[in-house]
Amino acid sequence: MSDLPDYDLDDLQIITTPQEIKAAFHDLRETICDLLLERAATVGELAEAVDRPKSTVAYHVGVLVDAGLLKVVRTRRVRAIEERFYGRTARIFYVGQIQPEQLRDIPNLLKHAAAESGPAHAADRLRAIQRHARIPRERAAEFWDRVFDLTREFSAIPRDGDTVYGFVAGLYPTSGRPSLPDIDDPPADHPPADHPQAGRPQAGGS
């Protein structure tokens, strides 16, 4: 696990309440949370990074603190003012079991990623892959656990580069895509695979 950020935090926090969901899924607040994976920061530093007024950033930091997603990790006395450094309560916020009506507060992250990745696609700098497989639901859950482990690894990479990369993963059921039928008995005009005639060329011209 990376030494970053420069404060103690849990590895994983399950979020389920309406307050947590609404606080977490907001463009500016998501950006603030991402920045705090690098290191703890003051409201002033965050405001400078996102190019927004300190009052605006202070409000959103307060929303995240009230929801239990951010916390004050240390303070520093500057002249007569005590500066507060904020950090995340966990490296990863993971949505647990929620009520159906809460889904409206959770955006489709794949749609957001599609829009964000547009310039990279145009510049031929997009790495992406898409596959479809007809698999049991339990195998899909197992596979997603492995993807989630990769997400943890990505989140722990030291922030010492000069470019911010986005990583998105999705797993979803589809409808209307074709699939081959299950294999039962071979057709009557084809011998089984272990039949002596199986695999031999047929007589006759082409």
C-alpha cells in the first residue's frame, strides 16, 4: 500500500445513507476527495487547486465532513489563525445496499467517463477495452472483486506524475446481445467428436 496520503485513513468505507450518497456523488466534492488522496489540504489549498472561491469550497468541505467522508487530520497555527488540514476518512468509498429511490442520486459513472475521455480518444491517448461474456451471476461477482482489487492498487499509486489519469471499470448485465446455444447432443448429420469418422475429410468434389 502506498504511503500516500500523508495521514491515517481506513482502506474502505461502505456508504449507504442518503446523506453519504448525496455528499459523495457531486462533481466538485468528488474532485475534492480525489485531491485529498494526494495529501491533506486546507480549504485555501483546495480552492486554489479547483479555481473556486474559498467560501464555495468551504461549504462543500463542510458537507463532506457532516456526512462523515472527510475529517480534520491536523491543524497549524499561522499568526493568529488556526488552519485546518482535511483528509478523507477512507481511501475508497464503496456504495453498499441502498434503497431504490436513492439511485437517482448516483450518476452513471460510465457516462461521465465517456464524456471526460473524449479529448483523450481524439488524441489517440485512450486505453480502453470492452468484452461481453455469458457467465453466471456468481462468477460476475467474483470477477468484480478482482477488478475492485485493481482499483485499490490504482488508488494507492504515488501521486508523483505530471498527468492526472482516469481509471473507470464497469460490469453490467446486457439485453439483446446474441449468444450461442448450449451444447447438448450433436446434430444427427455430424458424428460425435470421438467417433472414428469425426474430423475426416468428406469424399466428393467441391
